[in-house]
Amino acid sequence: MSQDTDETRISPFEAIRHTTGDTEGGAEYWSARELGQVLGYTRWENFHTAIKRAMTSCETSGYAVSDHFHDSMKMIEIGKGATREVDDYHLSRYACYLIVQNGDPEKPVIAAGQTYFAVRTREAELAEEAALAGMGEDQLRLYVRAKLTDYNKQLAAAAQAAGVPSTGFAVFQDHGYRGLYAGETARDIHTRKALSRGQHILDHMGSEELAANLFRSSLTNQKLRNDPAITGKDAANQAHHDVGAAVRQTILEQGGTPPEQLPTPEYSIRDLERREQKRIEAERQPSLFDDAGLDER
């Protein structure tokens, strides 16, 4: 009678998973060279084509390719004990998921890969949700505000690609705000919040209001990248307005509070960042008592 062990049951994709550092807390990644072998690719050139398609899918989805496909090098044996360095990538689980999604699902190893990386990706999402659930309001604001900064950079690039000139980005943004805030522009929001000149409206939003804007930015980014019919600044502006209005409608349908009715926090994001920086600096400050204790022998 054969006996199954953890080693024989382990997924081939789990077997080639790497982590940075020697601890459990290290970031995980997969070598593209190793993944290609597991998926049955005999030539790197063919697998590299699949990687390029996955990169395009990643960019189209609004994610930074460099966050999921890291250029790397790998030493391989070329016979008689000799080695040479070849191109490789360190892939995130999401990058692996995109690669296997472009494969033939009738092949058992591709189907297994699609299941494995879909599960791993969802597990990561749940872990992030659990971490966010444990955050306080200030931590959530800092987290979502940083995310929104990244998403707005991607949105600006997508808008420019759709035909919005750099000088027209403020107008483009206002179309999104008008859809989400029932007609209010950025200036209207600034005035309603009684902010001073130079203060940014996003720095004076609570986590719920920031999340609504994050959703607006993300969806508009995807729409501009995925819909070839959106060309020119007028079409892009209208698309941004429509997405903002759709996000607003979703909030109302789910019984949420429209963003213009949410309270303005007492402290700005800049205040919270300064407070956090002081906390970090205080933790780095060595203890005088500890130093004194070390000197006493």
C-alpha cells in the first residue's frame, strides 16, 4: 500500500514558489524559467511570448507591470559543468495567474495552474481585507490615500492615451467629480469643506469618501484602457462622468451615504503623516537608560 506524504501531495506550483529572505514573512515570487518548465514549455522564446501577453493584460487591467513582473537573471547549466546567465522574471502570483489564464485549459497542467493561482490570489485578497479590517480610521485613510495617488497616476496616463491633453486633466477630473458628487467640481468640494488655498480635497476626506474616489478612479482607468471607442477628450470626459455617476448610484442603491454628505475629518492626511513620522522617529531614538545600563559593569 502506497502512503501519501505532504511531499507527494504538494502542488508543482507550490514546489517552485520562492520567498525573499529566510523567514516566513518574506515576499513570495515564482521564477518564470521554472514556471515555463512546469507548464510544459520547451522553448523560452515561446513562453516569453505568453509572458508578454500577460504583461499586456496586466497593464490593461490598470496595474503597474513592474509590480508583478520583475526583470531578473538566472544561472543555467549548459553542459559539462558549465553555466551561463539568462534572462528571467520574478513573477507575483497575479502575474502567474495572468500567464496561465492565457494557456490552453484542456491541458491538465494549465487547468491546475489556473485553479492554484486563482485560489492563491483570492487568499491574498482575503488576507489584505483582514488586515484592513484591523486598521483604525487614521490608518485606513493613510492606506487608501496612498492607493489613490497611485491610481490617479495610472488614470492620468490612460486619459492622455485616450486623447486628453495634459492641460485638460483638471477638467477631466472635474467630470468624474461631477458624476460622483451630484454636479460638484473639485473647487465646489474645496469650498464646501472650507479648505484654505493650497489644501488638497483628497487630504481632507475620511476613508469612506476616499474609497468611493478610489473606486471611481480604478473603474475609469479600466474603461479608458479597454474601450477603443473612447477617443478624444470629450469622449474621455464623458466616460469619467458616467463612471462617477455609476459609482454614486451604486452607493445609493446599497444604502450608503453620498460622498458630499460625509463629514470632513478633523485632521488632514498631512497631519497624520507628520504624526506617523514622529512616531517612527521616536521608536528609532535609543533609550538613554539602556545605554547607561550597558556601561555599568
